[in-house]
Amino acid sequence: MGQDILPLFCGVRPLALPVSPQTRVVTEAVKQLLDGPPDPVRLEQALRMLAKWRSGLVANTLVKRSGSVVLSGPFKGMVYDSGAAEGSRAARLIGAYEASLAPIIETIVAKPYRLLIDIGCAEGYYAVGLARRMPQASVWARDVDARAQALCRRLAEANGVAERVQVGGLVTHADFDICTKQQTLVLCDIEGAEDHLLDPTAAKGLLAADILVETHDAFQRGLSDKIAARFAPTHLVQKIGRRLQDEGLPDWMEGLSDMDRLLALWEWRAGPTPWLWMVRR
């Protein structure tokens, strides 16, 4: 989102503050989007575009004021000096990203897992964060996007866990066979493709693993219930919804507007993406 930062006094933009290329691009895109008769769909698209732009400014200001280390939450103290592969960088830096998972993360790190398979690892927020807190575990960080893989390697190196974080690409049903050989956690966030991949009939190794998966009901209605039903005979299944956690906001953010404070916690989601925490019976 460029190097724009929020004005640091009273919400007033200093006259000398230069306009970044990103701001120019977003301005033109919004103009083009709204060029035409009144349309609530286009207004909503423009609002989302502007919110992402402003979220980027919040994140840049957060780095300038508080640095590139996660401030709170399960991964407090983790160096997070790379951009998010997708979604909010600010919420990750604050430690409020997917706040409803915090109790589950604490449960996970207390267990003696030997292997973590993070599918759809993106830039490595979870793969590296969990590697820091689970020194006994090896981590398979998997993503089909080459840029995400590069960011994950960089984040692992920055946090001193590169020797335990093995970065790679596509995961197949056969890859889950390893779950039968050691205590394994599968963490999955693959934008709806979990419907195909998390199939215990085709991937019997999943029956030996605990699974934390983000289900994309926003893309496929009822997907969370469908996957929960697959594993209900063999796993205890808990569905986890969304919530905001603002306790980690740094004190200096009191000087920001309510909108900017809210955008600091916004995760860019367009609809429901409930998580399933599925533990072997």
C-alpha cells in the first residue's frame, strides 16, 4: 500500500504530505467504479476498496510507531516484517488477527505435537508463530503461491526457526499418510478447496490427526456443516465464529478516529468463514 502513513495529530492531513502512487491508483479506480448512475453494489465495492487503502495506511503507521513485532496475542514477540500475502497486516501486527482462535492456539501449543502441516500457509503467520511456540515440532508450511512461499521462508529466517519450517507447494491426499506415524496437527486455510482436500475417505491419514480448518461458507453455503459431518464419527468437532479483540491496540491509537481503530482490527473478510476445531476421539 505504498509508504503513506496517517497524520500523527488531530486527524489533520499536513499540507506537505506527498500523495503516493498507491493513493493516486486507488483514487482513479474509485472514480471509474462510481462513474455511472447510482448503484448500491458499486458503492459497496468502492467502500471496500477505500477501506483496504485506509487499512494499509493504518498498518504503515503502526509499523512506524510500534515496529514490526507482534504486540499481543498468542504470537506476541514474533518478528512480522513482511507484508501479509492476503488480508490485514495491521490486525496481525496487533495480535488481534482471528482473535476467536486464541484459546485454541493455547490448547495446541500445550500438546506434544511432533508435526504441524500448515496448508495455505500464506506468508507464514501461523506456521512461524507456532514453530516459535512449539520447539519440539517440525512444520510443513505449504502454499501453491510462489510469492507466499518466499515470504514464509523470509519470516521463518527472521524468527530463527527456518531449520524447522519446511516450505513447499501442493498437498495431496497421500501426503496425510504421515499423520499415522507421529502426533500431528493439520491447519488448513485454502479458500474453499478444503471441501476436496479434507476427505477422510480419500485421505485416511486425516483420521489420525487433529485438524483446525477455516471453512469458507461465504463461498459455499453449508460447507462447515458438510465437513463437520465427515469427521463427527471420529473427532470431537467445535465450530468457532468471528469476534473482534481490541485489548491489544497500542495506547497511541487513542488519538486515531474510531474508523481507523476499527480498520486496525478489520480482517478484510467478505462473509462468514467459520473455523472447525476437530480433535480425535
